[in-house]
Amino acid sequence: MSERRLPPVTELGVVSMALIVAGGITIAASLPLIWVSFAGSSFDWWSVQTAEFLGAALIALVAAIAVERRHSDPLVPPRILANRITMLSILGSLAVGVAQFGASVFLAQYFQVARGHTPTQAGLLMLPLIAGNMIGATGTGQYITRTGKWKGIMLLGAAVLVAGLCLMGTIDHLTPMWHLSAYMVLMGLGTGALMQNLVLVVQNTVDVTDVGAASGTVSFFRSLGGTVGVAALGAVLASRVADKISAGLANAGLPASGDGSGSLDLAHLPPAVATIVRTAYADATGQIFLIAGLIAIVTFVAIWLMPVTELRTTIRKVEEPQEDQEDARV
């Protein structure tokens, strides 16, 4: 028996609607990234250009949602987003994404620019973060598997993440390396405890037919939030570094060239100027992690608001009664 196919017009309509949705999501995700790349340098954060970028992103998002609600086979089923745990997981994943991407970006730059290490040394110095991430992910996974309880351990992980990021907010150019290592372990433990378990909670909530869409949605928003957050924090970092370099040069009675925001080759700078640049970068990096710590509080609140559920032992969200299954086999 030949496979039944939709009429050509219907297939064309389905493809068109899918393209509209994909295009709307792409525009809604791309415009904020472009905005944070230019805001603060090409135009002010609060400006007409900001309103244009964010307004266009909002319109694209609304258009994609409107089409999705009418689509027979939506990319992101509305019933998934209507689920309370899914929405809170998406919100909680944003700060996890900032911590995940921000740590690798800003810490690597901190070790190289502020502390004068080579790229290889910077990578090795971040091993405590990786170790904490591995222990956090493995330990919480084992605990949840054996007990079936997830909320308490995830709340603990969120608290550890907030503590780690806030402690990282205290670093400067004089912070001992063992302090940094301890802070990175805390960051890794918190990130590892949350990153995959936020997806697990959603998978446990939706039906097996929606697991793929639900998992992809949470992972997408985690990556998007992390990317936008890191770009925004990077813009703030550049501004703070420029201000601190200018202030440091003025205090030392040295002339400032340019606006202090350009790229500097530290190896060819006078020692006094290079020290000012390293100090400025180190002190500004701490402020970035403090902002990330405040964002991580949102993750803690989101997990706190999640309803307590036990890990189910069935494949589907609601299994058919046993007698119904026997009748169906008869």
C-alpha cells in the first residue's frame, strides 16, 4: 500500500509556515545579539536604535508565535511552553548559560591579560572549574537517579552557583590563585548541578512524544541567554576597562592615547602603562562576575517556584490502565 501524502498545495503551505516560523525565530534571536554588539559604542543603551532593534525582535517573535499556534505540526508545541515547569526551566537556564559561557570567555581573558599567563597556562588554570563541573553533574545525577528527588539538590546547586559567582565578583589583580581555584570549583559545582538537570525536569514533565521538542527548547534558550548575556557583559567589561585605564593613567600623570578602549599590545607597552592596563582589566572582570551572580539569583527563584514532582517510571506521561491495554490486545 502506497504511503499517503498531503496534496501539493497543503505541502506547500506547511513548508511556507515552517519557513516563516524558522525565519521569525532566527530574527528574534539574532537582533538582540546585534544590538548588544553595537549598544554602548555606536549608540547609547537607551536610544531610538535600541528601541528599533528590540521592537523588531519582538515583532518577529510575536509573528512566529502566531503562526505556530495555527500550525498543525509546530516546531515548538504551545502546550510545552504553557507548562509551568518548562517556562521556569527556560528562565532558570538563562543564568546557567551566562555562567557556562561567561566563565570560559572572561576567565581565559583574565588569566592572560590581567595575570600575564600564556593561553596554555590559562587553560590549565581553569581545570578547577572543569573538575567542579564534572563532580556536580555526576554527583547530582547519581543522587536524583537513586532517590527520584530533584528539587532539593537543584536548589542547593543554584545556591552554590550564586555563591561562586558572587565570590568571583571579589577578584582583582592581587587575588591569590588558590582563592580563584576555590571560587571556580564552586562555580563548576553549581553549573554541573543545574545544566543538564533543568532539561531532565522538563523531560520528566512532558509526554514522550514531546521530549525532543521540550529538550531542544530549553537548550536553545540556555544557549541564547548565555550568548546574549556574555555579549552584554563583554560590552560592560570593555566600558569599565576603558574608564579604569583612563583613570589609572591620569593618576599616574601619564598621557592617555585614544579612548582606552582599543586593543593594546601589552608586550610593547612601557611597564608602568602595562601594569595599569592589567590592573584595570582584573578589577573590571570581578564586577562582571558580580553581575552574573545577581542574574543567577533568578535561577534560584525559578527552581524554588517549580512544583515538586517525582521522577516518573513510565515511558508516557500518563499510562493507559492495565485492563484497557488488555482489552486492546483482545
